[in-house]
Amino acid sequence: MIDFTRAVWLCLWLVSPVALAADVGLAGLFPGKALLTINGGAPRIVALGVKTEEGVKVLAIEGETATLEIDGKKRVLRVGQNVAAQSSGTGPASAVLTADGRGHFLATGNINGKTVRFLVDTGASMVSMGAGDARRIGIDASKGQMGQVQTANGVTQVSLVKLDTVRIGDIVLNNVDATVHQQDMPIVLLGMSFLNRMDVQQNGETMTLKKRY
């Protein structure tokens, strides 16, 4: 059983409040309910299927993730994660990511319309994914240009492909270079072929991405 008080303190430790619209953090999960922070407010329990006055609705709960509807858009968050999006109508499209307990910046987004989990990796020259993710997204790696890259486990064969769209929050990039590895990978690496087109600001446990072009 999850202790509610402990979950609240866990929320305050994991989720940094951000003064942006549609800033939602997932602090904990209960049977049929999610513990959310919205726009930097106090943690609150939101039941499955209920829509808050800010327009946030819990659509599904699975494992350590919850699928939320935020301002009419579906987003999948993991416990301890928050994503804030700023409409491009008020300035450059941006997204705010919060570090997990190990200091890694994770984000839920999509590639070619398919939902994926990203790990921000400034050491990766391109967006990089495993063979399984590529198949699920509908990418035919055999049509890409074959090459080799150096990884932590040595040199590996990859296929260079173009991604039609990469989306995180309200940030959308087209024609993004990516590599597909021959083996599966646990997560998609958000490398410099995406990050080079961003202004990236890190402040403690918060990273802000702003689209430059």
C-alpha cells in the first residue's frame, strides 16, 4: 500500500514547479487514481476518467505510467516526471523536463506519430533507437544508409534514416536525422540532431528546451 504522505513528499522532491500553462507532474499512482501537480499547485488525487478544471484528465494507468489528456492532447508520464508545453502562439515552442532520481532527463513524445520514451543524451550525435522501436514506428531500416558508430559497448552497425517528425510537447521538428541500431535498445536517445535545433537551459533538476528553427 502506498503511503499518501510519503507520496506527497516524494512529489515535492521530484517535481519542480514551473510557471507555465499545462505544467503537469505525476507524483504517484493509486488503484484507479493518479497523484498530480498542476501548474505548480499542491498535489492532488485525480480519479481515472475525471477532468480537472485546468483541463487535465486521467485516461489510463499502467505500471508506473499514466496517460493524461492535457489541453486536449494525450501525454504519457512516468512517476516523478513532468512536462510543460508552451503554445507557439505566445513565443517559441518549448518543453520543460524534470530530472529523475538518477539525474537523467526523460520525456514522452512521438516519432512519426508513434509514442516513444526519450532520454536526453548530448553525447549522441543523432536521435538513436533500437530495432524494435523502429519496427513499431514503421521505419524500414533496410532502406537507410548503413554505417558504423562508436558506443559504450564498442563499434556497432547502424542504419542512417530520416524521421518525418519528432515531437516533444508542442515542439515539432521535421526531417530529423536518426540512427537505427540492429539490436533493441531500452529507450530512444534524444541526440544532437534534435538538440542542435534547440536553445537548451538547465537549472538544477529542470531542463528547458526552446525551438530555434
